[in-house]
Amino acid sequence: MSDPAHMPEEAAPAAGFRARHALLKRLADVVSLPASRINAFERAVTGDLLVEMLRLASAEDRRRVAARLAPLTELPNALARMLLRDEPDIAGLLIEQCASLSDADLVACARDASTEHRFLMANRRGLSEVVSETLLSFGESEVIEAVLRNNTARLSQVAVEGVVSLSRTDRGLCPHLLKRPELRPSGAYVMFWWCGPEDRRTILQRFAVSREVMQEVAEDVFPMAAEEGWQDPVSRKALQFIERRQRNRAAIAKSPYGGLEQAVEAAGDGMTREIATEIAYLSGVKPITGAKILGDPGGESLAILCKATGLTRGDLQLLWRSMRRPEAQEDGSVDPAWERVQITYEMLAVDRAQTVLRYWNWSLSSALTPALLRAIREGEEEALDDYSAPERAAMLALAENFGR
């Protein structure tokens, strides 16, 4: 009888001996035994031996072993680690079928393996927040889209905010992100600025919420704040967001135009920087918010401004014309952008339009601290975690404008 210790490995033919195939199968069977037949240490030792054999085995042998081990509820760590880093069609057997893989196994595989492995993992059922966040962190569009499409995957808010940021340059992610239950109004409102018409409509239908409940519970707080002379900036800012009135009465009293409608009418001969600034103040928003709205190529935000402030459809048309935007095409039909703007105006209730407008004003102006402005100018988007939610929203929405 020959001594296996003295048989050189290179003497074996490429296809392997029948004994190799049989031994691989038997060792895989041993690893698959229930806990009543084999203890954890025996399973680990068998797994280590199987790993050593698989290093020299053919792809087909490794595939057979992976298929045999995929249904296991307990898998030796070294064996799982090796197979997860194998060729995608082999690793995929475990990624897709093996329920016993831990988050640590999957995260390590995502970090060490290829885009193909991460794509397979993105389609795995029941992805945890930790694994999803790791997959999304690579910024690979096809992987991110697969995770967003995976209805069983769970996403953390950090991960969602990261995808919101990526969607500014990879706008194909927007429709998939808008279907995620984890997306909050803060992310949707800032995405609005770079989304296409259909996605904008979705945002307004889904996220333009009422403030009625907040108004009810804070009703008696307004007179309290008034008695204090509105000295507390924290409560004042929150109450400004909640209150029903949108127009700025103090600005109206000082305005040379006498009111918002008159300022809009004055813009009929052409929108100037001074009139735009005045319209913003009269509307109860900061000039930078007004500039963002008036400069919006899609135009839907202009409809939101008009509906929130109580301007009529005729006022909306005056503003549209003041910016030299077309109302009709060469064949006489309604310009698509102008049609969308009118539909947006009609579809939104005043209270909901105010919610969107005030959130924009909150996130695009109140959050613009000197540090944030500097970060926007310098393109420091990688430092988003250092800022609050409205500050992050401002950075994302205004980065393109300030980066010029």
C-alpha cells in the first residue's frame, strides 16, 4: 500500500483522482453533520482540512462543495471565508442561499471581493443595515440600484443620506430611492432640486405633508412666545416653521411695493436682482432661497412659492413671463415645462406647499453658517457627517451653484 505522505501533489493529473472527488464529498458530508453527531471543534478541524484541499481543487469541485454547504445552519469560518472570495458563480451559491452567514462574513466579503460579489450580495434576502451600508459605501451604481430594489434589505439613515448625495450626479438612482420606506422628507426635499419631472411629482405627492397636527399642539405656545418678545431663537425658528401665515408682515410694512402682488407686477418688465430679493422677503423666505426657486430650470418650485404665499394663477403667469420662460411651443401647443408648473400649482394644498417652502428656507438659508458656506465653495461634501441635517441639505442642493 502506498504512503500518501510520499506522493507528490504535482503528480496528480489536472482532473484529479477519483479519490480526491470522493474525499472532498465525504469531508463536506462530515461538515454537514448535525451537532448531535459532531462537536464544534471536530467540525472546525474538518473544515480546515477541506480548505486545504479546496485550494488545489478545480473550480467544479469547489462549486460542488459550495452547493453542498450552502444549506447548512453552521459553517466553519475558514471555509466560509475562502468560498465567499472564490469566483462569483461559486461564491454566489453561499451568498444567495446560505442563511448561516453572519453580517461579519458578508461585510468582509464585500470589502475583499469584487463588484460582482457585491452585486450578488445586494440581491440577498434580509440584508441588515450594516451590510447594506457597506455595499452602498463603494459608490457602485449597479450595486446601489440592486440594494434599493431589494425590498427585504434594511437601510440606515446614514446609508440613505449617502445615496441622496450620490443621486445628485447619478440621477438614475432617484426613482429607486424614492420608493424606499426609509427615505424621509429631509432627503426628498433636497433631492427635488435635481430630480426629473416625474420624480418631482412623486416627491410632492408623497412628502408634501400637512402641519395641521403641529399647529394644533403649538396653538397656545404662540402667545407665550409673543409675551417673551420672541427672544428665544430656538422656539422662534420652530414656530416660524409651524405657523399658518407665510408672508412676512414686517417686510410688507417696509416694502416700497406695498405688497407681494405689487412686487410681482413690478417684475412684469423683467426680473431684476432687487425685485427678486424683495419678492423673497415678502414671501417670508431668505433671498438665497428665493434665488434658488427663481433659478430652478424645471419651474415647479415657482408654483410651490406662489401656492404657499396665496398668489393667484395669474400671478404665477406674471412671474413665469418675468423670467422670459416660454408658455407655448412653435406649433402653438402649451410648453411642457409651463404645463407642469400649472399642474403643480393646482395639485398642492396651501398648507402642504408651505411645508415644502419652509423646509427649503430652513435648510437652504438658516443652515448656511460661515463654515457651511466655506464647505460648499470648497466642495467638501465628504465632510457631510460634521453637519446637521439641514446643513447637509443646503450643502447638497447648493454645491453646484457655489462651486462655480
